[in-house]
Amino acid sequence: MASLMVDAANGGVRLIVETHSALILLAIQALVAEGRLQSDRSRLHWFTRNGTGATQVASGSLEEAGAFGDWPEDFGDVEIDLQHRYLSAAESVRFAHANGR
């Protein structure tokens, strides 16, 4: 998916992509590091709510090597929590099947 988006962007298409996928972001970072997308052709935006409920937008760019400095504090937590839930549930199912339950 990231390669398709980069091909479109390199062909002059302006894209706005919304994702919660760390894999998409990592793929974009890899494509920048590989030289397939110029770092100045991408921009990342994070939307959060402050204590009063107002939306705040933080923005940043990828470096030439694809790195991004200040990821939101909780960005990886959601993925890690879901991976943990899945692995725990799958382990429980396998344990139950192995013990005839």
C-alpha cells in the first residue's frame, strides 16, 4: 500500500492518508530511506484533544534517512497492547486445545 501511495505521489498526485497503522508509517519511512520518496514530500500530522476537548494538531517531517523525531507518546502503545491481547488469547486457546478443553 505504501509503495502504491509513493508511486502516486511521485507521479504528481497529492494524497491525504489517515491511518492508525504503524506498518504503513514504517513502510513510508523505509521508502524515504531507500530514496524512493524525497523526505520533503511527506508530512505527518497528529490530532489530539487537550483537557478542554479542543483538537490540537502537531506536525513534522521525515528526515532524509526516514527518521521522525517526536512520535506521539502513546502511538506505539495501542499496537503493543493489541499484540499482547492477541497473543494472550491465542495462547489460552492453544492451551485449552492441548489439554482437551
